[in-house]
Amino acid sequence: MQRVITKTGKDKKVRNFYPGLFADELESAPEGAGIVQVFSSEQVFLGVGYYDPRSRVAVRVYRFDEGPLDKRFFLQRFERAQKKRAQLDPFHRLVHAEADGLPGLVVDRFGGVLVVQVRNRAMEALRETWLPALIEAVAPVGIYERSDMDSRRQEGLPERVGILYGEVPPVLEVNEDGLVFPIPLLLAQKTGYYLDQRENRRRLEQMLKPGERVLDVYSYVGAFALRAARKGAYALAVDKDLEALAVLDRVASMQGLRVDIRQGDALEVLENLARSKTPPFQHVLLDPPTLVKKPEELPRVKRLLVDLLRPALRLLDREGWLWLSSCAYYLGVDALLEVTRRASADEGRRLRVHAIHHNPPDHPWSLHVPESLYLKTVLFQDDPL
Ligand SMILES: C[S@@+](CC[C@H](N)C(=O)[O-])C[C@H]1O[C@@H](n2cnc3c(N)ncnc32)[C@H](O)[C@@H]1O
């Protein structure tokens, strides 16, 4: 096996289970891409990974002991990932990349169908090894690939979208606690459904009382709004994605639920609602897409969030609840607190922080990989004196 050698001091990263090394952290590396053993500058073995000089991260480390990256290795990783989710129903994230020891691979499980994303050159190169292991470990009815995300483009890889294995229906049925969402795979965002907000949706449903009003901004297929309607609340969902809103509408009529829908830009809709005579909402949810992909974008995005929060606060009832989420690694809890403080000052509102929630356990947060903590939801309550 070929070798890469880290620069002095850079071995600490790998020793501490961080699975990536940049090209400028290497003292020496082979000519071309391939499986490598990783050694420190003192020639101490650190792990086994995949080296590709064309990748954003030159070495991806897959194991921290000696051994091959073969089918058996991947089988063990998938079995371990399954074991961690054994208590969950069959709709969950089965593989959360680095946090499951598989940098560059995401697998969402929707009953018998798996949707996979291959995000880096290493996992792309090792496809013929891990795919048979995934099939053997999970025995799915079908596997669909949605490798069309930004990170793939940054790796210089082409998009890959389509059936990888077995039978995949064109419309995926996602069952979340009894609400069944028919998601057309080709039109859907990401892997089709935001499994990561399920626990917050359960929390909202538990808190709600019949007759309360819920404003679900950035609703996607309305999984929050539909739960609210199921609890007897009035729900208004806002999103710019017409296809997603069409799914919401279909689920509502199938289940005999009523959800009002506004298609459009969140900021414009919020400002219009705040200007209108709409009665206040007891719950306002803001769950925007990944707004920040680089740290330099943070100041602009914070200003946008303050602009969103001002009308959101005007629409919030006295003692109402504000749910503010960020799925961007660079937009952390401190930034969410700061923008909300700025907007509340503008609106003369006093808030208390009731709870801060993070990615659920099927989207594990590895201590060693800070980026794996990506989802933050701050639940504020209006707290007048
Ligand atoms: C993180 S997802 C929301 C997930 C959703 N809350 C759920 O529980 O399934 C972000 C959503 O924001 C929507 N979106 C993105 N930009 C938008 C904009 N400017 N105005 C309104 N919606 C937008 C996307 O279509 C997507 O559905």
C-alpha cells in the first residue's frame, strides 16, 4: 500500500479521530490517487485512507487501525450504523458521513428504499466496494442516488442521479408518525425529506393546543404545519418551492387536514403578513436552508436573519414561541442568539431562551468532527415583564 506522511504536528488531527488532511498538511504523498496508509513524520502508523490530490481534502481517513478498505470493512461500518439506529422506526438517516466513520457518504432510509449521496472523490472511487456491502448489510428493496450537491461540484465530480439498485418507486412514501408524505423523488430537495427535524416536530405537536395558530416559514412539505393541523391548530405554511407545497396540499387533503399555504419568498411573505391585520401566532417557526457555506458570508446572512426576525416577532403573540433553526455549520447558536437579540431590541420584545436542540441521534454529532454538529434550533418564548 502507498503511504502519505503528515507534517510534524499534523498527526495530532488523525490521532484524535479527525478524518481529513489537507494537501499542505502532508510532508510526502504518492503521485496519483489511491488507498494509502497514513504515517506521522516520526513514521508512526496513524490510519488507512484514500488520497486524491484533486480532492478539496487530500486524504480522507477511513480507519484508524491497520487493515484493508475492503467489502468486509464497509460491511462492519454499515452494521455498526444500523445497530446505533436499531430502536428507531425505518425512516431515519442510516449513515451520517464522518460521524459514522464514512466520510463522504450519506444514506437516508425510507422504509425499504435507501437514498444515498456520495459527496467526495474517495467514496466515489470506492463505490464498487461499499455498494455491495450496503446491499448486503441492509437488504433494501432499492437504492436511489441523489449525488447532486455543491460539495460534489467542489470535488470536481459530475452529478449522479438515478436508480443504483433494485426497485425504486418514482414516488417515495415517507411515514412520519402516521403522516404519510408522497415525495416525487426527481423533484424533491436533497434526499427527499428533512428527517433531521422530526424530534422538533414532535416537540411542537406535544406543546400545541387546539385553536392555537402556527406560522411555519420555510415549510418544505409542511411536516411542522401538518402536525399542527392534526393537533387542531390553525397552520399557515410558507415556502418558495411549488412542488413541495403541492405535496403538502396532497397530504392535507388525504388526511382531511387544513393548512393555509403562501408560496413565495419568506422575507416578503413575512413583511406582508406583519403589515396585514393577521391575528398573532402562538408559534412562529423559521427553518431556513443552509444560508452560509463560507465564514465570509456570515455578516450578510446575519443581516438577513435580523430582517426576517423583525416581522416574525411582530407576528408573534404575547408569550408566544419562536423556533429558530440553522442547518449551517458556520451559523451557530451564538449567532442565532445575537441576531434574535438584535431583532428583539428593534421590536421592543423581551425573550427568554427556553431550549436549544441539536441534530437528533440518527444524525450523530461526533466530538472529533466539529462539522458534524450542524443543526441548531433555539426555542425562545416571548417573556414580557
Ligand atoms: C431546511 S428546509 C425546511 C425543512 C422543513 N422545515 C421541514 O421540516 O421539512 C428549507 C426550505 O426553505 C425553502 N426556501 C429556500 N429559500 C427560500 C426563500 N427565499 N423563501 C421561502 N422559502 C425558501 C426551501 O424550498 C426549503 O423547503
